[in-house]
Amino acid sequence: MNRKLQVYFDHNATTALDDAVLDVMMPYLQGDFSNPSSRHLGGMAARRAIDQAREQVANSVGVQPEQVIFCSGGSEANNLFILGAAGYLKPTRIIISAIEHPCVLRPAQELARRGYEKWDLRRLAVDHLGQVALDDVNDAMTEQRPGLVSVMLANNETGVIQDVPAIAEKARENGAWMHTDAVQALGKIPINFEALRVHAMTLSGHKIYGPKGSAALIMDKRLLLKPLIFGGGQESGLRSGTENVPAIVGLGAACELAKTRMIEMTTRIRVMHTLLEKGLISMGAVIFGLGAIRLPNTCYFAIPGIEGDTLAVRLDKVGFAVASGAACSSATPGKSHVLEAMGVDPTLARCAVRVSLGSTNTPMQVEDFLKALDSTVAELKHMNTVVA
């Protein structure tokens, strides 16, 4: 079988660098290479570029530039909040949802493993649609007064959007610092830091057609964190090290484009999403989170009896890049802790495949995908490649 030109349906994993973003990055990858801490003209120009990027990121979520702390990625930003906040607070309870990304789950587990500084880790239950159970939020905060709470705005697997403002309000009532990982939500739904009622929020560049290795932690001005990286005191002393000027400039440009293009892009993608899910349902697919408010580009589905890893590999061979299982984790390939938390039968969970649409996709590509999926499923069933 001849391999077709690849159609990319894995935008929740990463996105292509936008040409407009690359254009603004190029000068800082080549001629304008000065260290932004230097006092000469080149260094001052690099500092102005960072300042402009900080304003662009801030404007995209409705905050002041001084609330933006640049990091190397969403994982670092999440770790900076959780471990940095824990460095200032007296150990008590940390609350996260059961469906958090590993870069929130793992530092929370680390706090719970520490000796005399041990925190109590409490995971919030989700319902069968993947929505955080608000009753469990109340229970978790009643059982023990929390110090930290972190609940993602939109899940990277199902696309289900959480009621972060309601959870944040409860956290504030109980004196806890509230954080949300908004990496998957940025550019797909409107985001306003103040409206979310959180104390901190994580953003990432490579999910919005910006460069990998670029991210930001948005912070309430009154928040105090202990740095993870010590050194020259960059980023208000919270993230020392010479700034990655090209990546930061790219993040700023990507955030500005995301805000400008969001309505037009999501409207177009939602049409394709509807077409995709209509076709999947006609094939007998189970769509996880169907009935919940979800991101307009994300569809996490299963064809009962067809293993997700096998299906993803076969689709890749015929020209469609999709994800199976937990796409952002290599620790447990093929297994989704999100579906487990939702109470999905393990046999069905093994059949999970995620399609996440992006700016360059077309309705014709979706129609071609559905045809390819139908024929691939028929072929696999004929070969008896099914989940036992």
C-alpha cells in the first residue's frame, strides 16, 4: 500500500509553527542574538522584544504584563506553581482532579511523599462524562482545609471543559490558592484570568502554533512562590537563566494570533467536528464526554472491539495522524487514567483514539478520514484483530 500525504489530526499534542510566528522569531535566531541582560544596544533590543511579548501574552488572557512569568514549557510552569507555592505554605491538603495531566499529578504526588513536610493529596472524582463532581469539591474542602487546588480548564484527551470558576470560588472561600492548567483551552475558547477566579494559570506556546519550549505562568500579583531555578534572578527572581528570546517572542506572537483568529478558526473547526462525530456515531463509535461542554476541536472515541493502538497505527499507514491512549504521556502508553477516572470499562478504554482538529484541516479531509476509518475497521475485523 502506498503511503498517502499525511493529514495531521493530532493538534492537542502539538501544532505546526505558524509562518507569521516564525517570521517574528527569525531575527532573534540569527542576527539579533544578544543577551537581554546585557547593557549594550543589542541587549536592550532583546529586552524590549521580551517586554513586548510579555504584553502580548498578558493581553491574550486579560492580565497585566508583570503577572506573566516565562517558562520553558507547560510542565515547568505547572511544577513552578505547585512546588513553588508549597515552598511558602505550611503543609496541608493539596487537591487536584483525577484527570490532571502528569505534570500536575506528579509534583502533587511528590508533595505527598515528602517526610516531615508531607502534604495530603486528595483527587477530585469526575462523572461519566469527565466533569469534575462539584459535590466532591465540597467534600474535599470540608474534610480538611486545603492549601493548594489545581484543576485543568480543558482536558487534553476528552476536551471536556471544567467549571473552574465555581471550583476556584470554593477554593477562595477556604483560603486555598487556586491554579488551572489552561494549556489546551488557550486559542480554542475565550479565557479571562479574572473571570476564572484563579490565582495562577499555565499557558503553552506549542499548542497554539507557537514554538516548543515556550510557556508562561500567569500569577496573581500577591502570590509568593519559591523558585525552582536559582541564579541571575530573571523573571522577577522566579525563573533564573538567560531568557530564550526567540521562543518568548514566538509565544507572544502566537498568543496575539490566537486571540485574533479564535472566533473565525473555532467556527470553522466546529463544523468539521460536527461532521466527524456524526460520521463516527453512524459507525457505532462511542464518543467519550459526549453530552458535556467540550473543546470545539477534540473528539475522543472508540470503536468497540478494535484496539486503539492498532487502529492508530493502521490509520497512520493510510495517511492520517491521530493519537491513541494518553498522547502526552510515555509512562503508561495505551492506558488512559482519564478514562479510568470516568469509569469507562477497561476493554473499551483500550479502544480509545483521539482526533484533534486544527487550523489547516478541511471538511474534505474529515470525509476522507471517515472513509479510511470505515475500511480500516472492516479490514481489522476481518483479520480478527479485536480486543478480547
